[in-house]
Amino acid sequence: MQENMIIAAQQASAQASLSWQQQLSQAIRDPLALCQRLGLSDHWLPGARAGGQLFEICVPEAYLARIAANAPNDPLLRQVLPVSDETLTPQGYVTDPLEEAEHRPAKGLIHKYAGRVLLIASPNCAINCRYCFRRHFPYSDNSPSRAQWQEALDYLRADTTLHEAILSGGDPLAANDRQLAWLVEQLESIPHLKRLRLHTRLPVVIPDRVDDALLGWLAGTRLQKVVVLHINHANEIDQAVVDACSRLKQAGATLLNQSVLLRRVNDSVDTLATLSERLFDAGILPYYLHVLDPVQGAAHFDVSDDEARELVTQLREHLPGFLMPRLVREIPGQGSKTPL
Ligand SMILES: *Cc1c(COP(=O)(O)O)cnc(C)c1O
Ligand code: SF4
């Protein structure tokens, strides 16, 4: 334990001088390395290997540093460590739960809801979350180059009912700032677009991602800016994350958070209440609490609808209304997220 903490401290200081790209390229992707780094017993290795074959492990050091050593039930560890349950194939858990393949009018563009479209700005993420619906998704087919964006941009220009462009992924901030600055410049030249929204986990996973290059294009655009972070547990919010959030706010962004309700990660009233409080301390408002998408390999994270409703009912007795996330599910074919 002691030794592990010393290693963690050394690793953290070694990371301090690295760019976010270097931190990402040095992320742990190997089951054995992950178990050793966290002092986990060999018991976890076969599961980590089996799950990791289905969906690669990816955890950067900045995130690992927030995980306790030798603690298999750590709520952050459960989000990143593959386990043998991932190989199960229970009925109803599928590979494309959102049926997004049907809503792609142009390469890299998903238009399901009125007034807003989603642009797949990067196929990559800085972390591989075990519960993610994209664990089976062929994202490499959907990350357009500059020339290929023209079709999506033409679509946006032609539809004057669109007011908001949402950069998504993968994680849009896994793209480099030159590309993102170019894309945002294209978007802001479309007169009927008012808002730019980013759905990203990168400022949480590698807070150094929020650097001057990012802040430059973000602060510089005429578009109103909303950044929807993805944080599931209060332990994910350390001082570096708080600082990254305050830089985003200084650049003019409104900060919101979405979480996924996950078995043995955040499925208790206390955990959810603490999360909301800690979010607000960091200048972030809770937005959505999603129930799990029924994706193959993630059934062990499922919380039943009844239990989810009961949790949220109790949570309301602990929190002011503005710290209550909306409990929703995504149902294919619906024109919005569906409240539970
Ligand atoms: C979730 C989602 C949005 C955004 O929905 P909001 O309710 O505005 O947050 C937009 N497009 C797609 C395809 C989505 O899945
Ligand atoms: S899309 Fe979001 S939830 Fe899925 S792996 Fe990437 S960061 Fe995690």
C-alpha cells in the first residue's frame, strides 16, 4: 500500500511536464500493467484479459492517480477494469443499442432531434469506459477528414431549423486543436447556428487537455458555448479537474454534467448527492442521469428502472432542485431523451 502510494506520487510528478498528447499515448492499455500499477492480485488478471480482448483497456495516469491502490471495488476502477462478466451475452443486450446507423444524413453527422445535430468530431477517447455503448461501434468509418466534412457542413447550411451543433465522438477533444479550430470556424460561418456544444470526458480524464490552444478557439468563437462533461462519481473531481473547469468557464462555457447510473459505481443516494454537491463546487450543473444503454458486455452495470426511480425520488429529498439530474433513457426512434 505505502509503496503503491509512493509509485503513484512519482508517476504523477513525472506526468506533470507532459503534454496531453503524451499523457494519452502513455495511457495504460495492458491488463497486466493495469493490475500491477494498482496493486491488484492475480485474481483479476484473467477477467481483465478476456474483457480487454473485446474492448481495449485505456486508462491515462492522471485518471489512475484518483484510484485507490489494491481496492477492487473502487468506483473509478470499476469503470475501467475489464472483468469476465463482459464476455456474457444475456438477451436484450445488443451491439448497436441506439440504432444510430439509421440517422446519418452525411458522413460523421447524426440528426435525430429537432434543432440540433451531432458531429462525430473524433473516433477516439482518452479512456475506455467499460459500460460504453461505443464498445462495438465502427467509429473508424465515421471520422471524416476536412474534405469529407463538406457534406455534413452543406447539410447544416441547408437546414435553417438547426441552431446547435454538438461535437461528440468518441470524444471530440481527442481531436487536435488545429482540426477543431477549423471545424468551429466552419460552423460559426453558418448564420442560423447559435450554439456550440461539446460532449466530452477529456477535461476529467486528462485535465491538461484544457490548454491554451483549446481555450483559444473556444473563447474566440461567436457561438454560445456549452460543455457537457461526463462524470459518474465525486472521486473523479480532483483539484486539477476543478482548475480545468474554471479555465473552461473563463473561456465563456456553460458547464453541465451527464452521468450514467452504474451498479456499484454510483447506485446509492449518498453517492449521487455527493456527486451533485461536488459538481456544483466545481462550477458544473447536473444535467442528465442516464440509465445504461443495453450494450453487450455491460449488463453487470445495470440498475433496474424501478430502482433508478426510487433512487431519484430519495435523492430529491437531499438536494435543491437545481442539483437534481434528469433521469432519462435513450429510446431509438424517439425525438428526445425519454424521462423515466
Ligand atoms: C443526446 C443526443 C442529443 C442531445 O440531446 P439533448 O436532450 O439536447 O441533450 C442530440 N443528438 C443526439 C443524436 C443525441 O443522442
Ligand atoms: S464515449 Fe464516453 S463513455 Fe464511451 S468510452 Fe468514450 S469517454 Fe467513455
